[in-house]
Amino acid sequence: MSENKKYNPDELFHFIDSDAIASEKIIAPRYSYWKSVFRVFFRKKSSIIMLVLLVIILLVSFIMPSYWHYDAFENVTNAATYNLSPAKAMRYYGGFSLKWMLGTGTLGNSIFYGIIAGARTSLLLAIICAAINMTVGILIGAIWGYSKKVDAVMLVLYNIIANVPYILLITVLVYVIGSGFWSFVFALTVTGWLSIAYFFRTQVMIIRDREYSLASRCLGTPVNRVISKNILPFLTSVIVTLLATELPSYISMEVFLSFIGVGLSAQVPSLGRMIQNAQSAFMTYPWAFWPPVIIASAITIILYVLGQNLADASDPRTHM
């Protein structure tokens, strides 16, 4: 190094001003809860696969019936069309056709069109029932767990209704008010929210006396604001977890009740009704029995896996 080179002290050191505002800032990446939820959710390959399958089922179930009208009794007067295998059905109707690709049922109905229409009914029923029961159950459960006066009244109501078998209650309601679609929705939701409310009552009681809730109450924060701002956001992962089990359970309930003859009426296309109609000859005419069973099982599994993956992703502990 050259001995003639001189260093200027200003080039080696410089002063830093004291900024009180800047010193309070923490350099950290911005955190978005829902962005992190979806990042963790889509990290799993099973989520992507199941989501693609669900989208395909939804598109086919809700769009195709507008173009492919299903009538379970269109061939009821033609006994030659009863219980035709896929090959015989296509031969009878003059070649390959999507309508007859799975054969015909006990009344000459199209199995393929029936599955599409039945899947639409099952999905619509599950979405409506889950939306009603979850909304009512969460709101009432939050108030139930927060207010001791409401708790005393609701516990008596819960103990009375909970001792009545749920299947028996639905069966009686269906027989009394009829077996239409909206009657069935009413039967599934008139008391279906109660168990959800009781579950949330327990969850709310666990966190209602934490420091931040007590501080809000001491500051005079209204009850509805404490519930909506302090309690329910803390239970987001719990809500998603419960929804993951509620959606497929309604499909299973509809299939089971229709299978035993208590569910939807014969005029409403249903996977459970198709299974019931084919149960007596599921070995002789397997094409009429197994396809609706497989589709009903597939929808239930897809909804369950997606719900469980979303429930895991909504847990903040997985966002590390």
C-alpha cells in the first residue's frame, strides 16, 4: 500500500442521527393470515388433486342438468328398457351415447343422467344445511357461552332435545311435513344447529375470561363486539375443522335416509334413492347399484379431505 496515501476520517466513519420514530419500527415481512392459510393449503398435493376433482363434479352437477334433463319415469311404459347393461342400452338406442353409457335402471331411467342429477341434489342439500346450521350454531353458541343467563336456559333446552335420537326426530318430521327437498332441509336444520351451538359454547367458555376479553369488558366494550372481535376470530381454525365434518355428513345422511325410504321423495333425483331402487338386485344388475355408491362415496371423501387440509392450514401454528 502506498505510504503517500492519506485517509480522510470522514470516509471511514459517519454519524447516525437518533430518530425515535424509526427506532420503534421492526423490520419484518408483512403477515397476512388468509394468505398464509392458502399457502399452507396449496402446499399439499392432495389439496390440489381433490380441489380439481371437486370443481369438475360441481361443474358437471350444476351445469350439465340444464342441457341433459333427467326424468326417472321417461321409459316407465317401455318394459324393454328396464335394467339394460351399458352394452345392451347402447345397442338398443342405436350406438354410443353418454346418456346410456352406464346402462338403465329398474324403470328404464338413465343411470348416468340420474347420477349427475342426484349429485346436484346431494351437494345442494349439504351446502344449504351446512350454511344454516353453522351460522345459527356459531352465533347462538357464542352468546350461549358468553352469557351465564342464556347458558342456564339453553342447557335445559339442550338436555331435552339431545335425548331424542336425531334420526328418529328427522323421520317424524319428514312424515309430518312431507318428503320434499325443502321439507328435508327443514328437518335437518330445525335442531341440527343445537349440537354445533353446544360445541361452540364450550369453546367460548374456555377463552371468554382471558386477559384481553376481561380488559375489553372493563373498558365497556359491548357484548356483541367482544364476541365478534375477541372470541370468534380466535376460533377460526375450530370453525373450519367443524365445517370439514359437517358438509360430508349431510350427504351421508341424505344417502342413508333415502336408502331406508325416509329421505327425499321419488320426484327428487337423489343418489340415495337410486341406491335404494337398485339394492334388491345389486348382484344381478351391478351397473345400477355401484356407480351411485361410488360417486356418493367419492364426494364425501373429497369434501372430507379438503376440509381437513383447510382446517390444518387455518391453524396459525402451521404458518411457521
